[in-house]
Amino acid sequence: MRDLLRNSLMLALLAVCSAGSAETSQDVFTAKREALYQVRVLDKASGDRSSLGSGFAVSEHIVATNYHVISSYVTSPERVRVELVDNQQATHNVEIIAVDVVNDLALLRSSAALPQYLQLARQEPTQGTVIYALGNPFDLGMSVTQGIYNGIREHSLPPRIHYSGPVNSGMSGGPSVNAAGEVVGINVATANNSVGFLVPVAQLAALLQQDWRSAMGKPEFAKLMAAQLLELQSTYMSQLTRNDWQAEEFGGALVPGQLAPFVTCWGRSEEPDKTGVTIISRGCSNGQQVQVKNSLTTAFVEYEFSYLSTSVLSQVRLFNFAAARFRGARPGNRAGSADVSNFECAEDHVQTGLPELDPGRARVFFCTRAYLKLEGLYDAFFVSFSVDQEDRVLFSHFTLAGFSRDNTLEFLDRFLRSLRWPSS
């Protein structure tokens, strides 16, 4: 009887909490819906929609959204145009006045006065606070989802808030707000139906404070985005090179491990099959690229190793096996022919490791390509095979996307010196 009473009380409490949450969600949506907009990017030639997202007014004439929602207009304004659709289905012409490609933010300006705008929260919510994501999912109309604020994801670069709640396609660029209707983050991405990510509102506040009037127009936007990406890669590089790279045992070789807090490493192994080769693999990356446009992603760090050993194959057959297995290696980011130059490559046999610690020899392929419209940025692609051991091969690879030439060469030098065999 006591258990029955306790269960009944718990069910009643859950029902009250659920009803209260639904009421709060509806209250927030009703109070703020006039500040919400669907952002449409329209193809000029066909008149059809090429991308959809959400946005919200932050002042009488300014609407915030994600950069990736309107990226095609920034990179190809001659092909598309942007418009806002309000809660009455009226359309508003806008111009892009500011972008932050790193934090995935953009500001749009409407010539007509907007009836309502949202306030930015001045204080970060405490972890576990209920917040509400607003937007237009799947072009179904404006809606609200409820979730939990879990703080800024540890070591994320650029910073992202972990939101336990749905952020569906089309909600990108919409606001996530607290119970008072103040913006705490901007919807940006989802991992699945219950894990979403938000841009912290501090990044939007910083963009609003910048002198964006001097950066309007396509050429100026490209220059501004290049500067933003160069600053990001400088941050990456300072963390990657802050300390000496510590060698870790990897199969029968020594390789660098996790080089920075924003890098995550994964490993796996394959037992010998009919080939007679045992393979141990490790891959490390930052896992969070910046999208400049659909055909170009950047700000990416990736390095990988595979250790191959055998007791049955000759040195030549082992090397041929390794070369065939990894012949299809490619850079880890997307880039189209209109975005980057052709790769310029060099191939050589070089010394690896440190001269004082029994250096090794490797066959190395190193390629770089320049960004055509983002001056000062390069992609680098590196592959090497050790050639100095009879029964084992160390395959190594790295991709740096969106780095300066000097930082690329510094990383290459450190990488080569970090690959070695244990001292005999």
C-alpha cells in the first residue's frame, strides 16, 4: 500500500512537471514568435529555394543567423539572394552586413523596422538549466523544443554549448533562450535527436560590437574570413606546439600521442589473416571543421599512424602490401577546384626521428595547395612509409587544412622528428 501511494505521488509530480514545462515552452514561443524568422536563400535563375534556416531579430533592423545558412550568398552573391519570412508569411529583403565564419554567425539587415527583437542573456545558465530552442525544422513552421543546458563542451574549438534536446534541420540560426526569453545560444548543429550544439551567445555579442561596416561586400568578406581563419589556426598551432611532443609506444614504433586538448584519438587493430600481416592503427583529429561553403571545409587537423608487421613476408612484399593498402589516402577536408589551387608535391627519402637517437629512413610525400580566395591559407597533405626495417613498416599521415605556410612547415618538421624506432 505504501509503495502504491509513493508511485502514485511520483506519477502525479511528473505530470505536474511535464504540464509546467509544456506551459513554459508555449509561453516562451508565444511571447517571442514575432522576433523569429525563416531565412531563405533563393536561386536567382530558377527562383527556387537552395537552402533554409532560421534567424532572430537582435535589434530594430538586425537579424542574427548561422553563417552556413547564407554562405552561398557570401561566396556567390551573383547567383542567389536572401530573404526573411516572418510569422505572418510576409517576406523581407535583407543584406548581409557581418560574418564570423569561425563561430558560424552572420548578421542580416532589414530596411524595414522589425516589430520585436530578443535580448541577449548577460549571464551563462547553470548546468542543468532548462532552455528552449526555437526555429523552423524541416520547413514545417516555427516551433520550440525543450532541452537541458550542459555548458560549453570541454576543449571545443571553436566553443560549442552541449544542448540535450533536438536541433533539427532548418533550426540552424535560430535562438536558444532561457525561461525569461533571453538568448543563451544560437542553434548550429546536431549529433542525433537528443544531442545538439549551440554557439555561445558571447560570440554573437562580440560580433555585434565589431565595426562590421568596413567589411561589407564580397571582396571584403573574403579578406575578413581569411583573417578570422588565420587567427583560429594560430590558436590551434599554439596548443599543438605548446609542449614538446612526447613519444608513445605504438606497436614496435614510437609516435606522438594526443598533441592538444582539442584533439581526440581512436585506435584499432587487425589480427593477421591470409596476408600474414598484423596491423595496428591510430587516428587523431579535432573533428570539428569550419564550413566556408558547401564545397570547402577547413580549420582541420588530422594525423594517423598504422604499424604493419609480419613474420612471413619479405621486406619488398611487405612494403608493396603497405603501399597498396594506403594508396588511396586523401586529405581529410573538402575542397573544390574553384576553392584551391592544384596540389604541388614533393617526394623524397628522408631521415626521421632525432639524429642522436638512431634515426630512421622513410619515403615521404608532401603536398600543399593554396586557397584561391582566402589569402594566406593552405592545405597540407603528408604521407610517409618507413623503409629501414625488414619485418615492419610504419605508415604516417597528416592533413592540415587552413593553416599558414610557416605553421605548416613547423608542424612538418616536428612530425618528422617525432617518428622513430625505439633505441636498440
